[in-house]
Amino acid sequence: MVVVNGDWGQIEEIDAAFVVVRIWDLRRLVVPLSYFLQTPFENWTYKSADLLGYVYIYADYAVSVDGLR
């Protein structure tokens, strides 16, 4: 998972002249290879595809914690 210009997606293809990034809404972002050589980018899945996320649970104070788990 990489972030390129604020859009995040997966690298789908690396060619000699361009890189194709499949972004979250299934569009393809075609970026010149020189962009990745000259501009910093975020790589979120270097060793694993696991991503962190948040889950908000709005519950009453009377809810059973063991039941919620």
C-alpha cells in the first residue's frame, strides 16, 4: 500500500517508463517512473499487508465488557 499525491493504493504494474497504482476507488493512477525516483512517497506495507485502523464503539456504561469482547 503506497500513498502518492494524497491517493493511496497498491502498485499494480512497474514498467520501464511508468508505474500503475490501483487506488482505493479502483481507478488506475499512471505515474512516471521518474516520480518515484525523485519524490518521496509513503510505503505502508513493506513487510506485511496488515494495516492499522480504528474502531469506535459507542456503548452505554452498563454494557458488559466481556460480552462486548
